[in-house]
Amino acid sequence: MAAGLRLGPLLRYVDGVTGDSATIWIEADRPCTAEVRCASGAGGSTRTFQIAGHHYALIPVTGLAPGKTTAYEVRLDGRSVWPLPDSPHPPSTLRVPAPGDGVTAAFGSCRWAAKPARGHDPVGPDALDTLATHLSSDEGAERPDVLLLLGDQVYADETSAATRRWLAARRDLRDPPGPEVGDYEEYTRLYDESWKDSEVRWLLSTVPSCMIFDDHDVIDDWNTSAAWLRRMRATPWWGERVLSGLMSYWVYQHLGNLSPAELAADPLYAEVCAAPDGTEALRRFAAEAVADPARVRWSYRRDFGRTRLLMVDTRAARVLREDGRAMQDEAEAAWVRDQALADRGSYDHLLVGTSLPWLLPPLLHDAETWSAALCRGERGGPGGRWARLAEGLRQRADLEHWAAFPSSFEALTRLLAEAGSGPGAPATVSVLSGDVHHAYVAEPRWPDGGPEARVTQLTCSPLHNAVPRVVRLSFRFGWSRLGRLLGRALTTHARAPHAPVTWRRTGGPWFGNQLMTLTLRGRTAHLTLFLARRGGRLVSVDERTLSGPEG
């Protein structure tokens, strides 16, 4: 039987420096040779590799002409499998930038991919679906140069009715983890549900994407605290869940983030590709990542001409000891710092992608600082009544953003100021985040005047998820003057120091399914927020120009 295309293609890495290569990810239904052929004559091929009975390929494409757009097809064992017959969408295309090109990045997070029942979507139109419909129906529409997906690409702990029925056919849902996913095969179901959607499948085939996980890719509140982790490790199902989560993330998301050179230097990728079955090698790697997170780096850097992107892991690399809590271990933090400051003057814009916002509504920031101080034992000592109260609240209220790791918040604040200061400083430094189910623009103010670059917190979520009314009200209150005063009282009670910067909200809050685009040309950055509306419409609700030195 001929090989078929099970999932994909996803256009992943596109070379923004030399401008002549790309990678395209696919999943086939059996072992085969996967090939990409471009109308321009460029192309490439590779054999699939096997993980847990599934067959994947990351196809290298070379010979691309900078600045040119070319249609492509995917062939398995010589047979064309993409574009799909009778597809309503335009041909999938591939474009690598030319020297001097700017970049338009579209970004957001939190996409619950369940299909609506009987045509009614209870959480409203999907922003990625809507973007795909907009681009597919208008040949003149400007496509983003890259799509930055900032976490919660799948929801392992909040499955759809269709997935629950599929799970029930496999196992008894009365046994843990119940209707949540439990192993690698069940994770593949989530990616099928998320990426087989016709519109999103086409979008991901023609717009390059960069991804990073957040908590729901594994489980809600993943690595909130040492107490949380002890509780999870005591369950009979957590070990397989986290292993499978990291294994599937490596296959479906992480590999495509890497350049061809990084792939060539990756010993695990070489081992998996060379083996008849790479499952045990990948499982061993995931087990090492769980046991010693410092051994694995999920963060990565991408340069798009004169724009630098640092995508930062804020989940797996955490240090959870109460006497040394950190968002990242020392080696990871040093790597982020080195990448942010390397070759200063060679980039005009620095983008820091972190699923969790650096700057939160002030009340929420101060509540997290208060909780961290009490859990550390600032009142009543470690393990005392206040510490137990604060730990319970931390887990129930999701108090686990940068503010919940005060030393890491301060270190990131210093790094952003340093990156934006002095000779060779970029025009803008933008922190791109999601997670909190509303969108806003916040701008910091340093007591000493701060960096020359324009520094902003750009937060955008969800792409497709519910935002209950009580959540909306709480976030609005968190930005209010009364909320600020209450937050200040909390930090005083905890004897916690105030943040090294103040900040104000300069846009939002906006609620609904939405995405932001950031267009970077020369030393100017232009931001647009789009809300998804029914009928496949993207409505611009805010536009602004971010300027810095000479911008």
C-alpha cells in the first residue's frame, strides 16, 4: 500500500540569514521517503523516522531564491500527497526573505482546538482559523512572515468531547488520569485534532512557525512549586504523562524550531533518524530531562534579518526550591543573557518570547510577590501557617508567573535594560507573551530613566478559548488604581521589596479570541491587534507605532 500523509505539512524553519533553505515537517502513515518539490526547482528529501509506531520527517529544502515565493508539493515515495485533491485553498508556498527585508510576526497563545458541535462554537471564532480564512480568500492580503505560537498549542488536561469518546474506547475513564491524556499515543490524538483542521492545516503549511510550550501542553500549573511537584509525583500516572508530553513536544514542536545546522549537530536527532525505531532513545532523553532539567535546553534563538527572537522556556527549566526559586536554572539564564547581548548593533529589534508575561496587572504581580515571600517563610518561617496558606493560594489562583520568581523577574528586568542601552542598542525591545486570556500593552519606567530602546510588554491570548466574566472583571480590577493600592498592601504585609520598575498599561485590556502582529521595518515597529469575528473576519481594534532611537 502506498504511503499516505497523516498530518502536515508544516512549514517550520525558514532561513532569515542566508535566505536559501527551509524545513518542512510531516507525519506519514508508514515508513517512506518524504520529498518536497518546489515550482522553482528547489527541494529536498529524507527518510521518515519512527516513534511509538508513528512515522515523521523533517524535510530539508535547499536551493531557494531569496525574496522569491514558490509553490511546493509534498511527495511520499514519489507519489504526490499535498496539496490535497479538491482543496479550497490556494497552493502552499514557501518564501525566504531577501537581505534588507523586514519581518511581520503574528503571535498569540492558548488555542483549544475542539471543533464546535452543530456549527456552534461556545468560545467564539478561532483566531487562527479566521486568519487562515482571511489569507486564503484574499490573494492580496499580506501574509505574516512568521507565526509565533507562545504556548498551550494543545490541552492535555482539557480534552474535547470527541477526544473523550476516543479515550473511552481505549481505556476506562474511571481510572486516572480519567479524561485527560495519559501517554504518547493519546498526545498524537491532540495534535491530530489541532492541526488537521482544514484552515489551520493550510495556514501552517504556508506561514513559517516558531513554538514554545506552556503548562497545558503538559498539565495546568506545570511546575508551579516544589510542593506541587511532590504531589504530582505521588500519583500513579504522572511519570508517563510528563514523559509523553516532552516526547511529543520534541517531535511535533521542538524539532521544527531548529535550524538545519542545529539539527545536524543534535546527537539525539541523529540517533533517532539512524535507528529502525527511535522510541527508546527519545524516551531516555525525556526521562533525563525530567530528572535533571538543566541537561536540556528548550529555549532557542532565531534571527530574521535585523530582528532577533529569543524564545524562552519558562516551564521545564524552573528551579523550585523555596530558598532558590528561579524561572530558569543558572546555565539557562546565562544562555539567554548571552544571546540577548551577542553582536549588539547587528539587530534593530529584540523580541523575547516568553509564554508567561513579564509585566502583569499590578495587583496580580504583587499577589505573586506576596505569595512567594510567604512561601519562603518571611512570616512564620518555612512551613508555617502563612507559608501553607500562601502555597494553597499559589496553586489555586495560578500565582506562578515571573513575579512569583522575584529574583528571576529582577534579572530579566536588568537584562532588558542592558540590552536596550548604550552603543548599538536596538530601537525596540518587546516581550511577547500569552497565557492570561486577555491582551494588553504595558510599558515600564525605570527610576534612573532606563534604556534608550522602547521597551514594551505585548500580551495576546487566547487564540481560541473561553474567558469567563469573573476573569474579565478580576483582570480589569487588577489594572485599576484600587487594585494597585491593594497590591502595595500585600507586598508590605509580606515584607517583600517593591519591583525595580513601575509600569502602566498603555493599551487594553482587550478580551476575545485575538492575535497581534508586529511589523518591523528599519528601526520602526508597528503593532496591530486583531479580534476574530464570525464570518471569517479579522477586525483591527488597535494600531500603534513603537519607536526607539532614530525610530
